Amino acid sequence: MPATAPLHLIASNAPDTAAPMVEVHGLDKRFGALHVLRSLDLRLARGRITAIVGPNGSGKTTLIKILLGLVRPDAGTVAIDDAHVTEGWQYRERIGYMPQAARYPENLTPREVFAMLKDLRGVPDAIDEELIDAFHLHSELEKPLRTLSGGNRQKVGAVIAFLFRPDLVILDEPTAGLDPVASSTLKDKIRSEQERGTTFLITSHVMSELDVLADDVAVLLDGQIRYSGPIRDLKREAGEQHLERAIAHLMTKAD
């Protein structure tokens, strides 16, 4: 599909007086001949949960890596509370990140990983270990990571994402591999942290999950944002009651 202007671009319903947590303008990224992001604009409202959705290859992972400072854009700006991500690393201390498949030294135990991260941050004690109790992880903390189940490794990743009470949390397919109880526990944690003012960016292929969890949605197609705004507005525009059908309606119009 050729690059076109966004079909819809609606500001979130956060108060006008609240500055956005994240502002992305004109973001462009190529990997060789592959044009991954095309003049992408995105605004994440402070204290809200924004879902970013799109088919595989739409640019979601590249966008996340740019936010984390792992990939440099070819053009455009990314600011997190006015700190530009290409001008220093300090802003990363305010971000919690849970990748879909975390990679930590396999010979270390979860407790050793937590201690290593606290030492790197210069924080002698954990700030937020609430999820260790909520996930009933204590019996797993002294086992090497290579011996843990996929679900328990995912739980460890969730603990790390919240460990330092970040202002912005990026969660990439956070409930993948979690059982229903653990998934519900993580969602409760997300909501409780949102109530404290934390901003979230979440990717997931489970639309029903995002439908009940997220406030806003950004639909990414062919490297461009085709809709950004409240989920309820997208549903109203599409004449649909469910997020999945509303996004399908939008994607059909984009073809």
C-alpha cells in the first residue's frame, strides 16, 4: 500500500491543560530498501493507557525500539516530557519495559537479576516488588532462569518493568504465556499504577484484552498512524461495539 495521509487523527480526551507524556513528530526509519516508518506522528496522553496495534511488519517493534533509544530514527523527533531521545540516555530511567521475550543471563536466578539491576541503577533496595507477592513468585526466585517455565519467566519480566516505579511503561504482548490468574493480576497492577499517574503503551494481538484495558488506540499500518485517539471514538465512527471489528473496518477503508 502506498504511503498516504492518516485516515483519522483524533486527539485523546485527556484534559487540554495536561501536556502529553510522549510526542512523536515526522518519524522516519529505513532499513536498507525497507521503509519501516513513514513521517509518523503520535501523541501519548499522560496517565492514560494507549494500545498500539497493527499487522506484523507494520512498524510497532521499530517504534518501541526508537522510544527506548535502541534504534536511531533517520528523521523526525521523539520527546518524552521534552527530553529528546537522541540527546541523552537519562530519560530511560523513567521507562519500564517488558519485552515479549526477555533475554537475561540464563545462569542467574531472578533474585540475582533484580539485584544486578538495582546495582546498575544505584538503588540499594527494590522500590516496587508488589508483583512478586501477587504472582506468588517467591518459590522461583532462587532457581536459575533457564529452569523456569515460560509463564514464570514472563512474570519475572513484569516485575522488572515495574521495579523502579517508572513514569512510562512499555509492555510488548505482556500477557502472552500467562495463565488467566496471572494475566488478571498483571492487568490489576496496570490499572492501579495508572491511578497513580503512570502512562502506558501496550502492544497486543488480543483485541478483547485491549478493549477493556486501554483508553486510547493507535492503529499502525505500513509505517503510518491511521488512527490515534480514544477507543470509544473509533467504535462510534466505525459503528461497531467491539474494538476488533472497529479496527477491521478501519483497515478495510485503508485498502
